[in-house]
Amino acid sequence: MSLASISPSVAAIAQRVRDGETAVFAAARQSLAAIARQDPAIRAWSHVLPAVALEQMEPARHAAGALAGVPIGIKDVIDVADMPTGFGAPALIAGNAAFDACSVGMLRAAGAIPVGKTVTAEFAFRTPGPTRNPHALAHTPGGSSSGSAAAVAAGMVPAALGTQTGGSMIRPAAYCGVVGFKPSAGRVFRDGMKLTCESLDTIGWYANSVADAQLIADVLVGGAHAPVPSGRQLTVAVQLNNPKAGLCAESHAEIDRARAVLAAHGVQCVPVQAERETALLLQAHDVIMHYEFARSLAPVVERQCHALSAVLRQAVARGLAIGAGEYHEMLGIQAALRHGWGALYGGADLVLTPSTPGPAPLGLEHTGDASYNKIWSVLGWPCLHLPTGFSRAGLPMGMQLVGDLGKDLALLAVGRDLHHLLKQRGE
């Protein structure tokens, strides 16, 4: 049973509101109706804006701007004023936030309307929430940004914020079949977000098209738009090998198809072997993540141990056992490779690499394999998941493009053009 659908685009909603063709809150009302209709099966939301609260908002505040009248979901580790932040830990008593997180405030200033908080894995870690994959309810939607990806895939909202520490943005995008964008480290303000890993946590977002993702980037990232390379051959480095994961046959075939399509359109695809660097970065991720996660969550464990999963408590214990020397050694590896695009990929414009080892696995007790995501989280490079088709079983498939640090808008611009080429006919 598939409950996936596509809501009106971010661009279309905002344009109609700015032109006065539709009421400011029309799309938000439709979103709340879709949530009421679909969420009992998908369970993507931890809190939904009451309809009466929508009617009490001031229309003029949302009638202009790049995101005028656009309903948006917010992952439940990011504060929204007057909504509870529960961190995916149901046993904790969640109080309403007094203020919007910086990212939410910026979206609201651009006209967007936060319509609720989306389900997250417990403290954006491993223990999944109740969310199901809209394409196949018995399959995982990924995590930790499970609710955000599923809500967009089901057409309940046209866009939603998530976060990534390891693979928490890109993996749910891949499993749910939506566009997912993780910006460069440091490009989006994190004030008002529950940080668990200072060196890794990044706010990103989901949409149904790269064009819509670009509109959100204009608000949250900003900066001058980089032109798509022209007048010369675009070069894409293709990186497939990963010591922690094997690519399934269907995913490998999808990457091969993409390479053939790109080559037919004049793109040079260059295979890259980076086994040593990948292994180092996976090691660095494991140490940095556990060390910082443990110190961030240790006060929560101390006061609310009974309300937290054994998996989370064990991760904290493991992280507290890591010494400062090993941690700083791994930070050194991160720093050394973060600015190493030229050494690793030469003159390539971007990297084409799998988002996941395969389609969404069966079962809801896990969130899938993040091995193809962690190295980019350590490097802090921007990542863009492109849904390109479906497996024989009808599950979404795709791949990710990775850009150099700080070249977020260039990655989105190139990704938008390439996505038109890479989508399977009829997808």
C-alpha cells in the first residue's frame, strides 16, 4: 500500500499567495487536512498546529516573501515557538518553546508557516520513532529525520526541515523518494536546535524538486548564485567503494544507468578510488560522534535515565570512555581532509555516489545503513539526494551528488539540471 503523493510546489504556492490568487492560509489549511487524513497510517508528526491557532495568525506576516504561505514541517529537535520540543523521547515531559529557532524564524520571515513538529529518532540518534515509509508502510522511512521525509513524500507538506549528524538527511530522502539537501557545515544557523554533535550536526531540508530546495536555500543559506559550468565539459567523480557497505545489484545498475545518461549528454564521469580516505573518515566519524554525543547527552542521562532507551545510554557510556587524545586526533583528520577536494577529486565539479546501499529495508525497528553518508558529514561538504526511479519492488531509488565545501548553491544549480536528465522516464 502506497500513500505517497505530491503536494503543490513551494514555488507555486508562494507565487499564488503573492499574486493574491489564493488566501494566505489556503495551503496551510490543505496541509492540516492532509495530515488529519493520512497521518494515522504514516505517523510522521509529533505535534500538529491546531486549526484555531492558524486562524489566529496575522495574514500580512505570511503574504509576502519567497515562501509566502508555504506550509512547512520542522523536525522535533528544532524549536518552534508555542510548540513542544520532544526530541523523539516520549517519556520526557516536553514543554512549549518560547521562541523559534533561528532557522525557523528565517523561514517564517520569508512567509513560511510551520504547521507542526515531525517525528525524529530519539535525540536524532538510532532508536526510531513510529513513522512509516509512505511508499510501503512495512519498510523503514530512514532516520533520524524520518517524519520530515515521510511528510513530504506523502504530500502532507511541500517541504520540511531535518538534521544530519551521520546520514539523517540523505538516507530518509533516499528511502522516501524525495529531494534531500544537506548544506555545508556552518552554512545554516543552528541556534534553537538541540545539538548533540558540535562538529557534525547540520540542518537541512526536504522538498519534491531541486527547484523548491533552491528556494529554501535562498532563505537559509543565501549568497550569490553560482552559474552552472558552461563552455567546458562538466566532470563528475564517481565514487562507489565503501569498506563498511556493499552496494546492492539494483542500486549499482541505477548508478551505471546514470553514468551512461550523463556521458550521452557530454558529462565526463571519472571513477575514483578513495578507500584509504574513506576508511579514515569513517573512523573519525565514529570517534567524533560518540565523544561529542556522550558529553551532550550525559546530563540528560543523569537526570532522565528512566526515560531513555538502552541504545542511547550505551552510546553515551561508550563515548565517555573515549579519551580526549583520540578525539583530537580524529578532529585533526577531519580538518586535514575537509579542504582536500583538489587532492581527492582533482578538477571534478562534483562527486556522484550512492545515497544508501539499496532501497528502504523491510522493518521499522531500524533506520538503515548510513555508511554512504558519514564521510560527507565529517567533511562537512554539501550533499543533494536525487530520487531517480523505483526498484522492481516499487521502492524509491536514487543517488547523491556531493560538492566542495561552501559551494552549496553551485551544487543545487548543477543538481537541478542533472536531475532532469537522470530521472527515469515516467518517474
